[in-house]
Amino acid sequence: MAIVLFDNAQRNYLQPFIATKAIAALRFGIITIAERWALRTNQQVFIHTNHYLQSLYPLLEEGDHVWVDASIMPTENLLDRILSLQIGEALANERGLIAGRTNAPSHTFNPKESLQWFQNIYDVLDVECIQYPQQLFHWNDKMIREDFAYLTKNKTSQPINHSNQVINAQAIFLEDNVTLDFCTLNASTGPIYIAKDAVIMEGSMLRGPLVIGKNSLVKMGSKFYGATTIGPNCVVGGEIKNVVFQGHSNKAHDGYLGDSVIGEWCNFGAGSSNSNVKNTGGDVKIWNAGANAFVSGGQKCGVLMGDYSRVAINSSVNTGSFIGVCCNVFGAGLLPTKIPNFTWGTLAEYDLEKAYTDINNWKQMKHQSLTDAEIGILKHIFEAR
């Protein structure tokens, strides 16, 4: 038996991030959603998503499996109910299937008609799910704390070099081969987790809850605080507050970034900053592609930036900004709050073949290259605009 995390019928509300990946591949807290389910269930986890994305993930072998809405938060009570399901049983609410156990063939699964697979369906009310992308930074504090407790249980951190100033060392965990000298680490406000091969340059001030991902580089004199997740293979610096970086992205220089979610293979030019609060202090509205409308982002909401997008040096990113997939953004003054996929500047179209070349140039800086699967996905997104 395995856990199959499926994209629900409301997945489009999580644009721009689900344009290039399954919901289960989204990162917040310390790990991705799929990794969290594997950690908490001790089961093999598979991902079921839109056809044009499915090649990114291992194929599911047919058999007796538990299908789970990938947007659901795995609380202890819900996990117990899900893992005790028998074949033909399911949990559901007004949104549809929450989880169900079946041996039906996977190619027949349709998230809009998923309940037809099951004979016994039980209502479940106490369920939290990710409906909007801004929830990734809204809930990041909670998830860092929960992930930290699971990932560090019965494990011992690598020692912290005596050159660092440390507050609440028991809430700091270093994986192997972390470089960390002459920095300040304050875990009195939440845990700090630094993954394998990360490098924290001298003079950095780190305040929990905070995650520095595998092989990421933190530049000198950086100021990071609550609650922030830097995914793997990022280069980051300046002032960062309550931001989730999915991975492989850069904000290497001075400038402020707050209350935001940044996709993979993104870049912020030197001196770029974003606004996260309106001058009035009122509710921030941000574009949602699924709703086809501006929705509430809360009192503080910065930028949602899709994969492969970049902003030029000294960019002024407006409050509540939506930047789609594969945008090369530049312009004077405050940038627009809605920038669609494949935008060049703020209005023109980004040529698809040039986009491939530019993305490959950026990936080569991190010793990677654009894959055939990525090219197919980008072509699909470009043609679907």
C-alpha cells in the first residue's frame, strides 16, 4: 500500500506555482508536502497530477492505495483516520474527496468525480487545506515548528562553532558539513534548521523560525527572520522576512523581501525590494488565477513569483504582486501588481525560444541544464495563455 497525493479540482487557485509542479511538490516549513506525508506516515508516497506534469514524478504501480488530497494538512487525528481506512471507504467534505482507499486503476481517477470510486463515505469537518498560495507564508511559522520536531527527534545536531553568538541553542539544528562562523543565531522566537552543505557567511543575523536549505549560500551581513524558509540551492542576502523560497533561486544582494512566496529558478537583481503593507494599513488584494479576481492576501502580502521569473536591478515590487511563470520583469517606478506568464518587461511577450535559452543560462550557473520535461511543460504553459 502507498499514499497517492492527488491534485484536487481547485488546483488552479494555487497559481502560479502549480503551473510547473504538482501541489504535493510545494515547499513550506522545512520540507515539501510529499516529503511531509512520507515522514509522518512511513509509507511510500506517489504524486498524481495534471497530464502535462505527470512525467516529473515516478509512475504509480497499480494496487491497493490510499488516495489523499495533496492540499490537506496532515494533523495527527486526520492521519489516524486516513491510515485506518478499509478498501472502498473514504473521507469527504464539501470540497469533495479528502482521502479514500481503493484498488481501482489510477488512469480512471478524476478529481471532479473522485467519490464514485467509494462505497462508504464518511463526513469529516476538522480539515485544514491550502486553498491560496499566500497561505504558504501565512502558515510557514506553524509548519517549521512541526517539521522541526519530527525531523530532529532522537537526532543530534552538529556542533555550533564557538565564534557564533547563540540564543536557545537547543532549538537550533545543523546537518552535516554546514559552514557557520561569526554569526548571530537567535532561536528564542522559534527553531532554526540549517541543512547539509549550507554556507552562512560571517556577520549574518538569523532569527527563528528559520530554515536554510541544502547547499544554499547566505551572503555576508544578511538579516533573516520570521518565519522564513530558504529552499535548497539558493543564494540569498539582504533583509528577508516571512518568505518561502521553493529552491534554486537568488536574492543575493541588499534589498527587502517580505511576506512572499518565490518559485524555483527565480532571481532578484541587486537593490530590488518589495512592499508588503499598504500605506493605509488595510487589507491587501492579490490576483488569483483560479478565482479570476483579486482576493484578500491579509494585512501583509508581498509577491507571489512563479518559476523561472526574474526582476531587474533596483526593481520596486508593489504590494500584493502576482508575477507569473517565466517573466523577465523590468520598468520604472512601482511595477504592476499583475504580470502574466511569459511577460517581457511589463507588457511585451517573452519569446518562447529565447526563454529556453535564458533559463538554460541561469541553470548552468548552478551546474544544471533545462530538461526535455521542463521544455514540454513551458511549451504547454505558453500555448495555454
